[in-house]
Amino acid sequence: MYDVIIVGAGPAGSTAAKHTAENGLDTIILEKQKLPRKKPCAGLVSQRALNNLEVEIPESLIKRRCYGTRVIYKKHVLESKLDSQVGIQVSRSEFDYYLVQQAANAGAKVLDNTLVNSVYEDKDYISINTNEGLFKSRFLIGADGVNSVCSRYISGVESGKKAFSLNSDVPVSVEYINSRYSDLTEVDFGIVKNGYFWAFPKDIHISVGMGIFGNTSKSKPLNAYKANIKNKGFDYKKPQGHFIPIGGYKRKICSSRILLAGDAAGFVDAFLGEGVPYAIMSGKIAANTIIETFKDNNFSDDKLSDYVKKCDDAFKENLKYSLIFSKLFYRFPSIFATMLTNNKTMLDHALLVVKGESGYKQFVRWLVPRFPYYIMKILKNRSIHRLRSNN
Ligand SMILES: Cc1cc2nc3c(=O)[nH]c(=O)nc-3n(C[C@H](O)[C@H](O)[C@H](O)COP(=O)(O)OP(=O)(O)OC[C@H]3O[C@@H](n4cnc5c(N)ncnc54)[C@H](O)[C@@H]3O)c2cc1C
């Protein structure tokens, strides 16, 4: 019997495994895919994520450093750049594999090609049924992503509300990337209802994708994606569709012996779909919660419930406010996206939120008193445009 079984070798699972193994717990990761596995992702690992990682990322894994962004809404375009790094651009397959290797170096066993079909919680242990047979452990961390088997077991549903995304890596020349993007990401809020289109430059390709955070029935995502690829002058490469949990909603994330981390727990920014920082943070908190139960030799039923409070303290507020902002922004894009693409101070502040130097709560609180003035400016500009075009 293992002390801890971790389902899933993404950033949440590997971070958790590294910590439990380092602290002497007999740990195994069960991963359904062959490692290194493919992970569809825009590939921006923000400074917020790196600050929580406690692992130095080797230069060879960094495809590009990101210092800023270019935001587009219809005819409006605005850029913002910080003096310090907002994050790094990586290939998620390489980045995630590096994290799994760190967990293995710390002493965790890693079993790939092992699909967890079901889990069952007994009074003193967990049984895990896989294609490789039955495993047992004292505790389990469900880090098995957006379609989590573990989440379905403890809450009866998968990880709740989800966004839909399309993504592909489009090969382009280095010269093109350097001249058009350099160290900027590009996001366009004028392409699809309830979401945005991204172009995140790497070394020899660009991750091009689209996330939709509301109803997709009127969005015709694939048509919008194809049209925009053409408009932006990229070669069309068939995108893959994926779901991303929408964070900020209340979800059941623990039982007596199971903790959910990362996407399985729904820990994702509801405005942009950024999940790596919260996967890392929750993986670490889950591991520490289990390490403490072993240290205290306290295996009582409610011991793991501390996990909820610790996650709340670490990032609940940020996810809650990302959801509030997301709902407002995508409901009224002609107001908010126009503001963001015309107001450098606002965009600078938004970039600090992505970097992790500020949070959504601070951002929303900063915006509220300025909102009437910013709205007046937009309306004034619109009347001037109207007058000019009538003359
Ligand atoms: C298109 C797209 C773009 C994104 N872009 C960004 C971005 O730029 N920056 C960012 O921060 N976030 C981004 N995200 C979100 C980010 O990818 C996730 O939030 C993050 O990967 C969550 O990490 P995780 O460890 O919880 O889950 P995952 O990384 O999804 O890992 C879960 C692992 O569990 C394994 N697994 C699943 N089910 C089972 C099972 N039954 N048995 C065994 N193993 C199983 C999977 O194979 C997988 O390896 C993006 C997501 C998508 C879909």
C-alpha cells in the first residue's frame, strides 16, 4: 500500500508528488498517457506560476521570454510592456515532462500508460482500478485534469462549468516572429463572442488558439477560427478542441482521503483560462496537507478539510474576482474591450495581474471608481467619430 497515489502527471500532479516524495512519503504517479505526453496549451507560464514552482526552469526549455502584450478589439490596438518578465513561453510537453522528472528525482515512482478507470474510498484506504491492475493507498490526490475521474467520484460531476478552446501550433519563420511579436503575446477580443483569440510566439512556431467562456452555440468556433487564421495571414492547421474549467465557482474538492488539485478542482482563471499557477499552488498545498496528517499521525475523517481553507487563503479571491470580471467583460465587450484597447494605464494594470504582481480584486477595485470617467471618454470619442463621418 502506498502513502499517496497521485492521478495525473500534469503540473498539479508532479508538484504534489515532488513534495510528498521529498518528505519521505511512499508516492506514485499514475498517468494514462505515455510520457512525455502531448499537452495542448498556449504555453505561457506566467511569473505567478514560476514564483510558486520552487524549481529552476532550464534555459533550454524557454522558447521565448514574454514582457508584454498587444491587445486588439476591432479597429483598436494597444500594446503594453513591462520592464520585467511577465512569463515564459514553453512547449507544455517539455515543461510538464521536466516537472515529472523532478518528482521522480525526489523519489516518486512514475507509471505512465496507466489509465485510472475508477476509485473507491474505504474507511482506511483508497482502491484505484487501472488498466494495469488494482492499486491501494492511504491518500489520493486527483490531479487528472478537466475530465477528472476523481472529481466525478467525490462530487458526482466532472469539474463543473467549462470553457471551450481550439488550439494549434502554426510553424512560421523566426524572422516573422521576431518582427511581428518579439517578446509580446497577442490577444484579440473582437473575433468571437464570449472569448478571445490568442497568438503566443515560441521559437519556430506560434500557438494560435481561441477560448470561449460562455455559450458556444452562437459562436460557430471553428468558422471564426478559420476566418481569423486567414485574416492574420497564418497557414491553416487543423486545431484541436479542448475544455478548460471555468474557475471561481464553488466545487467539492476533498473527501476524507481524496484531494483534488489543478484543473480537476476547477482552479483556473475565468477570464483568460490560465491554469498552470493554480495547478502548481494547489498541488503543493495538497501535498503539504497530507504530509501534515502523517506528521501528526492524525488520520481522522476531517483532517483533510483544512485543504479547502488553505486553497481559499492562497487564491480563492483571485479566482472569484476573475469570474466577476470575466462575466462583465464578455457580457459588455464593446465597453470593456474598447476601454482596454484605448487606455494604457488600464492595460498596464491588467498585465500586472497576469504577471501575478497584482490580482483581479485589486484590478476590479482600481477600475470601479475610474469607470464613469473612462465610459465618458469612450462615449465622447464615439460622438466625435460619428460627427466626423456625418460631415
Ligand atoms: C488550449 C489551452 C490553452 C491553455 N493555455 C494556457 C496557458 O497559456 N497558460 C496557463 O497557465 N494555462 C493554460 N491552459 C490551462 C492549463 O493547461 C491547465 O490549467 C493546466 O494544464 C492544469 O494542470 P493539471 O496538472 O491540473 O492538469 P493537466 O495538465 O491537464 O494534467 C492532467 C493529467 O492527468 C492525466 N489523466 C487524465 N485522466 C486520467 C486518468 N483517468 N488516469 C490517469 N491519468 C489521467 C492526463 O493525461 C494529464 O497528463 C490552457 C488550456 C488549454 C486547453
